[in-house]
Amino acid sequence: MEDLQLDFKGKYLIDVDLRLLTALHIGAKEEGFEIGGLDNPVIKDPVSGLPYIPGSSLKGKMRSLLEWTISMNSNGESCVTVQLKRQDLEKAALMEAVLAERRPQEKQKLQQRIDEFEYKAGPCTCAQCDVCIVFGVGAEYRKGERPPGPTRLTVCDAYPKKDKEFNQQKEWEKYLGEGIFTEIKTENSVDRLTSAANPRPMERVPAGSIFQTRLLFDVYEDADYKRLKVLFQGMSLLEDSALGGGGSRGSGRVKFERIKITPRDKSYYLGTDHKVLREIQPLKAQSARELVATFDDIWVKHANTTKTGN
């Protein structure tokens, strides 16, 4: 087994604006609601009452998209496909056990397990691919597999943009009214036999809204410099997918804008040599696709400069 050489080298601070191209619904679990109130509200900050986007929603969606795209085994199968095949084998083994079992009570128990069998596909747990290394693995990773070290990516919650030039809260109140930050979309399900409509209101953050967030990418080994591209690919995939609920019905299209990447090597945190930081200026991009397209030309060179400085 190859020795694992991990040593904290620094991190990238990635500040981005997240613009909603269509309205967004990320639901909040409510214990109850008032008569006439919504049963499908968006998640809001409990202090300010402003909607926000949980970092877990951003990170989870990007990871899910990447697992279908680049998290492949030697046979070219996605991690989800591998999980489903493993569960196919488990179900087949139960069916064989039913046929072989002669005791009526035990046979009934086995049949009940088959009837209640539920397919589930969670995050990749191989602990070896770039997706697992960047996004992390939970405690459920396969026994016997060595964990890949600390999670490289941290995604902060995204809050409404507020700076000297723009205040999203004021923009909402300007067009929606004081203290109003969301819209209500009513969706209908139609009974195929009676044509009766079953309307259900859904709260959404309006299209055009801008949120701010920060992504932190830690570097522990030289290969992590190239793994940063995985994050940019995930951002690019998300732009052509949907975030939150109702994506197949038009909600949740987003775009990353005003991307600013600030490198900080280990010396920044130890208070020692700041020479590398002064030489390497923050890098800026207008889109996730730009970061992916220029990665090999700019980022690999940038990583070599950083490593030289260390």
C-alpha cells in the first residue's frame, strides 16, 4: 500500500456571487403552520427572516452531478451504478434463500424482506476517487478502505448579497413590498379521471436575486492542486442543472458570477514568510466554465509557483 503523505500546504478562498436565473425553492421543515399559511416554505434565517441557501445544498448538488460524470470505476461505471448492482445481488440472494427455505415461518420472513426491499443510492463511498477526496466521505465508507484524509472542500451558507454597491434586501422590498422577500407559485396536480385540480402553493426566492458565498479548498498534497479542477467542473455542471426543489418544473437555475480566488499558503496562518502571497495576486473569473477552460494553462502554472514558494 502506498504511503499517504499529507501535509497542510495552504488553501484557496473562493468568493462568488450566485445569481438566480429562475426562482429558487429550498424547503424548510416546519413543525406546523398557521391556518392559510404555506405548507411548502423556503428556508430562512431565524434572526433576520431573510432566505438563504445552505452550503450543504450547494455542496450536495455539485457532488451528485460529479458522481454521475467523473466518479467512475475501472469499468467506466458510475458510483451510483455500482451501488445499485450491489443491491441487485443482495436482493437476488434473498430470492434464492426463499426458494431454498423449507420452514414456513422463516420463508415468510425472507419473503417479507423482499417485499420491503428498498433501493437506495447514497454518496460515493469508495474513499479513493477525486470526488470522495474533494467532497469527503462519511463514516459509512467501506470497511477496510483507508480514508483519503481531511475533506478538501468546505462550502459556506450563501446569504443575500450586501455591499457598498448592492443590497439584495432593499431590492426585494423595492419591488415586493416592505418585509417581503419571496414569491408564491401555485402548482396544480390534475386527477387523470376527474380532471379535478389539486393546487399547492410553493414559496420561492424570485429570479434575479443574488447571494454571496465562500468556498474553501484545502491543499494537503501536490495532487490537490489539480483536484481543484473538480470543484470548478462541479460549479459548471450545476449551472446547467437545477438547485433545490422543482427543478424539472423550471425552478432553481443558477449562475456563478464575480468569482475571486485568493491563494493563502501555510505561512499566512503561521505568521512567517509572506513573500509568496505578495507575488501571487487573487485570480478572477466571470464564470465557472472559464475556470475549467483555462485550468491547465493557468492553474497548473499557478500551483507550481505556489509549491516553489513553499
